[in-house]
Amino acid sequence: MTKQHSYWMYIMASVSRVLYVGVTNDLERRVWEHKLGTVKGFTKRYNCTKLVWFEEFREIRDAIACEKRIKGLLRARKIALIEEKNQYWRDLSEGWYGDAKRENDRDFPPNDRRGLRLSLRSE
């Protein structure tokens, strides 16, 4: 039996709406890394800590193709894409980490998931 994988194309935003577009195979972990700023780079520099859009794919090549397509869009089209499903730019990861989220808890979620299972479908 083959294991089915999930890949995610996602958009993070700062409070001032600076946008970052990325791909990952573990959305929960990657969003946590963005929130903590554990990886040096664009999202840390511009404080992109709000997950404002995401889509799941079964094939990595499809997720990467989507990422490239969205990165090629004008900013106005990216904003329209976000607002189509997330009109108020709320953080779609809000509540994912429950009480386990603490400001300096760098071990959660990557090393200790504490049995947490998330529904990553946006409402």
C-alpha cells in the first residue's frame, strides 16, 4: 500500500499586507516556523506571520506549478485571490496550536505534536 502525500501552496502576509508565496509538504510545521521566525529570510524580515490562503495538492509538481503561477500574478490579482476566500484577511491558522502555542515554544509543533490533528480545510 502506498502512502498518500499532501503538498500545500500557501500565502503568508504581514500586518501591512506584504505577501509571501510558498510550497511545503507540512503546512502546520511550516506556518509555525514562519510565526516564530526560525528561518532567516523574507518572511522573518517582513514579519509575514498570518496564513491568509492555502490549497492542498496530491502531487508536488502541481503545487509547484500553482506557486509559480501565483508568483507571476500582479499584486492586485493575488489580493483578489486571497479575498475570494478570506475577505477579512484573518489568520487561517488561528486556533491550530491551541494552548500549546507559547511565544518561545520552538519545539512545537515539529518535534512534539501532542496528538494534535488539524482540519486544514478553510471554512
